Amino acid sequence: MVEYVVPAPKRRRGRPRAGQSDARERILTAAMDEFGELGYDGATMRGIAGRAGVDAALVHHYFGTKADLFGETVGAPMRPDLAIIEILAGPRDEVGNRIVRYLLETWEDADVRRRGVALLRTTIGNKLTTPLLAGFISRELLARIVRALDVQDAELRAALVASQVAGLLIARYVLRLPALGEASVDELVRRVGPTVQGYLYGS
């Protein structure tokens, strides 16, 4: 199994003051409201801090970046936006396979799979949460791929990758199509990896 070392989020200075023992929970509640009302792009750490009645530095102290806070708010079981940095930095001819392997091997963990399936079922098709998840994916994951590709149609290429791997995860773990469920990770990497590679670097 290939392991990807995800860098720990940097924390800014800030410590809870006396009487703020519930600050973390208030920040999470405020984040849910802020993300729900303004979407991922519109929400700000300062706005969330204001809703929670705390200093913005305290939000960063507890959660790091906006992406970190969003992941905590929605209970994200994994952080592909961080793993993709290392994947894209590796050998170019292995990127497609490494993306597919990372996702599948991560989802083979029972806890990740349970939380991931729950997240997909509660967000996809919901008029409030679907745009929120899409905003996070576009801003924090696909934008990194676009910058790494640096070609004219990079946004389309990144979106095609997302459609491929999202469909694979849904079909294997949510719909549980028998053939996909019975296939090994290695087999799926061998078959799907080249497709993802073609989306990224093909003509």
C-alpha cells in the first residue's frame, strides 16, 4: 500500500481565553452557518470568527486554514486537496495511477468508507450542500491540478479527472456495483489509471 504523507496544517498564534472553553464548538456551529449561507468561496475565517464571537486568530489556532475548517465541519474522511500536492510532485507518467490508487486505498479503510459514503449521500443532490462541496473541490483540489498542468484547457482536464474518480467511488462504494466491488485495487488502478493519465496529459 502506498502511503502519502500529508503535511500538517500550520497554526497561527492564538489561544482560548478564560471563559472560552466552548469556543471550538461555537466556531464549528458558526462555520456551518457561514458555509451554508455564503458557500465555500464566500465564507471567510473572519466572518466565521464574528459569528462565533471570537478573534479570527483563535479560529486559525483551532483549525488552521479555511479548507481545514471546512473538512472538520462536514466530517470529511480524507483530504485529497493535500495529498494531490505530493502526487503531482512525483513522476509525471505515474500521476494517473497514483491518484486512483490513493483514493481507492484510502477508501478501503472501513472508517473512511463509512464516513465518505455518508458524506456523499447527504451532499449530492441537496440544493444547499452540493454547491458547497463543489466549491471546496473546485477551489482546493481542482485548482491545484490546473496550476500544475499550466495548459489552455487545464480546467476541463481537471474536471474530467474529477468526474472519472467520483464516478468510480460512487459506483464501487455507494451503488456497490458487484463487478467493481469484487475487483481488486490493483486491477482498478491498472484499468482506470491510464484514463486519468490521458485526461491530464493526453493530446
